[in-house]
Amino acid sequence: MQDRSLSRRTVLASATVAAASAAGVVGATATPAAAHRRGDRIEKIISAMTVEAKIGQLFVPYFYGTSATSPSALDQERNLAELGVRTVAELIAKYQVGGVIYFSGWANNIQDPAQVAELTNGVQRASLALPTPVPSLISIDQEHGANVRIGSGATQLPGAMALGAGGSTSDARTAGYISGAELAALGIHQNFAPVADVNVNPANPIINVRSFGADPREVGRMVAAQVTGYRRAGVVACAKHFPGHGDTGEDSHTGLPVITHSREEWERVDAPPFRAAIAAGVDSIMTAHLQVPALDPSNDPATLSPAILRGVLRGELGFDGVIVTDALNMRGVRTKYGDDRVPVLALKAGADQLLFPPDIDVAYNGVLAAVRAGEITEERLDESVRRVLRLKDKAGLLDGSPYVSPKEVDRVVGARAHRLAAARIAERTTTLLVNEDGALPLRRTQRKLLVVGASPAFPTDATRTTVPELAKAFEELGYGTTRLATGRTPDAAKIDEAVAAARGRDAVVVTTDNVGATSAQRTLVARLLATGVPVVHLAVRNPYDIAHLGDVPASLASYCWTEVELRAAARVIAGRVEPRGTLPVPVQRADDPATVLFPLGHGLSYDG
């Protein structure tokens, strides 16, 4: 419960940031008078800020712990070691940051929706206690599919490539709305999604199934639909990673990739989804830590390139929203400059939000030194602060209280209607690639199944893994199952165990995860085929796996291994629903990449 002093602070803060103008509708439908009043309100906030406060507004750091003021002793120690403070409340007070980003797992920010809501309220209390009280814009990477932060309790939705396989902009828009509505109920108003990269490189180690596909026009349609869905839910969407990360063979977390597309290729392949996002009214765009010589012949990454950010994104594409850097702790942006110079150069290039600096003190003081030296003017700071405040205004954070209600969390997050919608969407994404001699759906006599193969853990819950969860989905459909997780690199003993387990089964469902030319998963599948027991192959991540597996009689792609996609795949294999997905990427032959094995748009059905 909030004490009386905090309530008074909230009233004072609301008076400061909301002034006296709650009239008008936020967004494009607002009247000119209402827009003018909001502009005046933002200018008053800026005029009340010190230079230090303005710099703080541009940073979006990470932190450790599930509580704003009383995280565990371990998390306090980690905060102290890496951030110089014990809690996120202290972090906000020290640097007056404009927002924070939540992570599950390593940062220990997320346990369940109720805890996230309380954490959010603690963050906002700390933000409204600042000398210039402005609510935090809380961010997250909740892409769904392979990249999801809030798991237990929240609705899990198909990821981007699955939605691309479904091909429905209505489904993509609905998924964006559901995700946005649940985030908004938790007080999270900026989601670093959707991914606007066009995955034209099957070996892409970082984008891959996070992309909607390989067709620029279709990716653009899906991106625009998701932006619309998030906007309707009151959440700021973020198209990423500009100017395009879909044709890299290197991970920008660990190196500096180079995009070799010509200017014409960039216009044809990479630019269309970002143009579509801008046309749909996207409010923020994230940069990529990679070189694009056709757009900037310097050896600087796009994040630090005035030619790319100011010249192309703002000048040519006409984007006037918030430019967010990708995480500044990534190797791709730290190859040439020190951590004190990277945020300075990003601001000079045209960025507004500085995400995840590896050392907040070094980064903050680097910018402060640049301002004091005249390298960055206060007018330049104001330009970015103004954009950030507009973003907060669009998210409704400058009107009234930014706190969230536990009752609203219970009502919205993981709502039954949301889960049913997610299941229906997922069923329209599962793609049937091969079905020799009507191997699928399973016949009524095929009741005893072996579920075997690679078993990656769920993205936000390592206690739940693919093979047991897929077996459970079949059991709920009335099948008897034996389950055996062999991993991505099964040894000879594990493969022998799988072959033995297949004996006496009516069918084998074998899962694969990122099969390569030398993968032991190929041997596993081949040995299972040699048993004579009918084999059904399910690629639980990359649809490209089938190119390495030879003549399997039945093969499907689910594009991810979360519960919603596994359940959908089980229902398709069982014949409870028709396979409706089609490949959003082409699959080339493994031994001859110039030859397409399954073209973009390929997908079989049971009715011919």
C-alpha cells in the first residue's frame, strides 16, 4: 500500500507533468488544440530539467532484482558491483534515468505477473521522487516465440516467423494487441518488437526465426500489422534492427557484421519493412550494430553513423520518432571506441535512447563531459529529450498516475480469451513440408508414440523442455507416449537408446533443433527411419532443418518450441486441425544452396 507522503508526491508529480490539460485524445486523432497543450506541457518539463536530468532521460539501463527497493542480497551485490548502487530505486535517483529495461533469467527481474506489477510500481515511485518527477518508460524484449521475457502467467504467442507462415495480417495484429494489452497492464509501455529484418540468410545466427520471413513485402505487411496492434493496446512498438540485420552470418553480440548489399539491394530487400513500419505510425526504431558500406563507407556501425541515422532514416525515410540504440554492451558497437565515447557518438549520429550501457557511470559521465565541452549542445539534448517525452505522452504516462492495479493484472494478463486466441493463431502457422503417401495425419490405429529428439528448454522456464511438453500435448489428445530427450548432440549410446525405444511403437515423432551438415541429429533421424517404424519429423526452431535430413516421409515446421506452438503441432499431426502454414522462407538444398528444395510459399494440406 502506498503511504501518504508518496501519494502527495504523486499528486505533485501529476501536476508537474500533466499540467492542466487532460483534454484531447493521445495520438493522431487528437485535436490541434490538445496537441498544442501537450507540446506546452512537454516544454515546461524540459525547462524544469537540469542538464544532468536531461542526460539521464536518454538512458535505459538494466538492473538486477525483482524489487525496486528490496532485492535479494545477491542481487544487491551484483547491482553494487556493476552499477554502483544496490537497487534500481537508487539507480534512478543517482542518474535520473528516463527508463529501465526488464529481463528474465540472468537479471532476475521477472518471476510472475503480480511481482512484475509491484516492481513496476516501485520503479515509478522512484521516478516520481526525482527533482523533476517524470514517470519511467519501462521497456522489454517480448517478441514472443524464441525471444520472450515474461513466461509463466502471461499469454504465449507464436513468434515472428510462425506468424509469417500463417500469412494473416489480422493474426499478426491480434497477436500484437494481446501482447501489448498484457504489457500495458503490467506497466510496460515500450516493447522492442517487431523485428523488421528480412531473413535472407539461412545461416543467420541472431535473427533467423525472429524475422517474419524472406519476402520484403510480406515482412512489411506483418510489421505494419504488429505496429498497429501494439498502438491499439497503448504500447510503443519498436521496429528493429535498422538498416537491416537479415543477411548476416555473424552475431553482432560478439562481432561487427558487414552487410554487403548494394544500395539497390538495400532498397529492395532491407528498406521495405522499415518504410511499412513508418507508414503504420511506428513510434520508435532500433539501430543495428553492423556496417553497411553502401549506406556509409566509413567503418563505423550503423548505431554511430550520422549518414545512416540522420541521412537515411530521418532524411530519406522521414522518420521523426525515437531512435533507440541496440544494447550498448554488444561487441558490435564497442570494436573501435571506448564505452565513454560510444553513447556520445550515438547521440551525435541521431540516436535518442541509449539502451543497456555496459557501465552506466562511464556512459553517463561520457555524455556529461561532451556537453560541458560543447561537443554536444544542450539544444541537441533537448531534441532527444523532447522525443522521449512525446513517447511517454503517447503511452499515457504524462496523464494521471503511472501505477498499475493488481486487479487489472489479474483481469488482463493470461486471460482465457487471450490464450484461446493464441492457440487458434498458432494452429494456422504449423507448416507441413513433406507428407509421403499420406503419412499424416496419424491413423486411428497409431496410438502408441515415441516422442524423441532435441529438447530445448522453454525460453523463460528451464524446468520445461520440448520433448516432455510435446509428449504431454499428445497425451492430452488421447495418445500413449514414451518420451526420450536426446539433445542437440546425441552420442552413439543415446541414439542406440532411441532406436530401442522405437520398437513396438506405432509411430515416432522426432524433434530437431538447428540441424547442420555435421549434426548428430542427422544420424538419429536416419537410424530411426531404418527401424521401419513410421517417423514424423518436427523442426522445432529452424524450418531449414529438413534440408539436412534426407527422405523423411513426414516433416513439419513449428518455428519455435514454446507451449502454444508445440500444442498446435501436436493437433496438426493428430489431424485435429488442418496444416495451414506455408514457408515464409525458401529452403535450399544443403549440398547445393543454389537449388531450392522447398520454395517460399510451400505448404501441404490434408485435403490436397
